[in-house]
Amino acid sequence: MKNKKAKIIIIIIIALLVLSSATLYLFLNSKRLVFEYDKVKEVSLNTKITNLDNIKNIKNGKILTEEAIIDTSKVDNLKITIEVEDYFKKIHAYTYNINVIDIEKPIITFKEKIESEKGKKIDLLKDVTASDDSNEDIEVLVEGEYDINKPGDYKLYYVAKDKSGNTAKEEFTLTIKEKKITTQNEIRPDATFTTSKGFSGVTKDGVTYIDGYLIANKTYSIPSSYGSGLTKETTNAFYEMKSAASLDGLNIYISSGFRSYNSQRIIYNNYVKRDGVDVADTYSARPGHSEHQTGLAFDVNIINDSFAGTPEAIWLDKNAYKYGFILRYPKGKTNETGYKYEPWHFRYVGKNLALVLYNNGNWLTMEDYFGITSAY
Ligand SMILES: [Zn+2]
């Protein structure tokens, strides 16, 4: 009997123990700390986040760490630690990583169309800038091929790459134009001046005279309306010279005499089309700059290099000065006259100056003698 009672008591105690244990287990379990977060979080540059934005779910705990803004202004790997106090006042530390990544390509500021002149050096990066959300210095490169000596449109690219490999590529057009031709439609203003060799010069109604001699070269233009034919003195002197040459058995004739501004414009423009401005300028005058428009100059016989060395060319070289003519563009004087050697081109200056410039067969140029330039 006694034994049976004791048995019952033990069973009750065991039952109570099991029950209380279960209750305690359930109680503790319900109070257990639950904490969820991404162990590695990727964010783009300059994303606005705090250290607590990555915490998704927390139960039965209190975050001790204060909220703070994360610096995402540069590409970086950041270690963030959060402290949480659980139900039993125990403190837990949780650590996670924030990878700040750059996924934006740089922004290039540029001009879509660039124009330049043939032969002119050009800095294609002059007004180009690149910026990136990473705040790093971005180098811009030009991709594509072009030739500053070949007029045309070139499709080129600006390329900018940031350290994370994000690449921006922007297309632009480079237009190389033919050199601008400064045609002298403008009339030179009236002026008086002294040349570097002390001669007095005067510009009146757009025409420049130095020591009384009309000058038309690359520096000194004449108005488009100027001239109507070879001057009487020029024609008379030419026939005098022609007669003298015929006595020596030579036939000298004018192949190209007076040329108006307009006809010079057509001739010059055709040369530019064929050879380009640079080459055309070595042998043909721009309109308003031609000596043929002055009525004082002409080309004889064959107007090309084959004329050099012919009996007529040799005779003219030795005798033209006697009739008031000068060989206007002598050999080796391109730097002074602005033109290559032209054995066929003669200019009337009168016998006095012609004798001086003949210089015993070693021709002086008007530019050298007067101390003036001939350049556009
Ligand atoms: Zn000529």
C-alpha cells in the first residue's frame, strides 16, 4: 500500500517536471533572438543608406548600435558591425559587408561637330571633359583615324573608362575644311607709310604705290573694279621689245595680258579645285592680288616650265630691262615674291627701275628692293 502511494507521487513529480520543462522550453524559444540580414550587400555609388538599412527582421532583441549614414561616395568594401541585446540582456555582434560598386559609365562633355582647317594642328581634347560618379580623374581618348591634310568629314569617338571598367563612347564629327581663302573684296584703306628700306608708300582708293610704282602682290591688293586692259606704256614698250627680238629672229607674243578680277577669280578657283589652296598659291594669284589686273604685266609665249631655257626666254632675260620690263618672279626668289620662278611673266616698271632691278643679270625683286612683303 505504502509502496503504491510513493509510486504515484514519483509519477506526478516526473509529470510536473516534464510539463515545466516543456513550458520553459516553449517560453525560452518564444523569446529567442531572431536577426536577419545580408552578409554581403552590393550598392551603387552614392546610394543613400544607413548601417541599419540591411537589417530585415529582428525579434526579441534591441539594436544598440546607433543609425549612421554609410559613405558610398567611392568604390569600397566596408565592414559594418551591429550590436543587438537579446531578451536576457546578452549582447550579440553581427558583422556584414557593404560593397560599394560603380556601375555607371563616365559622362563625357563634348561637341558633336568640330570644324578645322586643312593643315592646321588641332587639339580634339581641348574642350572635352569626363566625369564619373566615382569622382576619379577620367582620361578621354580619341578613337578613329583622320588626316588634317585631307579635307572631309571624319567620324571619330571619344572614349572614357573608369577604374571599374565602365566605358563611355561618344561619336563626334571632325570636319576638315579647305583653307579659307581671304579674297580681297575689301578695299585697302588709305594710308601713307615708309617701307623697311626707307621708301615712301601710299595707298589711295585701294591701290598701293611705293616710290610711285604700283604694287600688286600677296600683301598688297587692288580693288576688284581696277583695270580695263594693258596700259598704253606697257603695250608700246612691248611692241618695241617684240620688234627688237624679231631682228634677232625670235617671235615674242603675249599669251595672257590683262585679266580682270573676275577672270582671275575663275582661274584661281579652278587651280584650287585641281591642286588645293597651298599649291595653287605658289603659282596663281588670288583675285585682287594678280599683277595681270594692273594692266602692267603679261605672260609671253609658253606659260609653263618648258619655256625656261628657250632662245626667247634667254633673250628676254637679257634684254627685257632695256624696254622697261622686269622678270617679276626670278629663280630662287620665292621667299620674296611669294611665287615660283616664272620665266614668262614680265612687268612694266619703266627703264630706270628696270635697269636697277636687272642688276647686271642678277635680278632683284620689287619686294627685296623696296623692302616689302608678299604674303597672305
Ligand atoms: Zn603672269
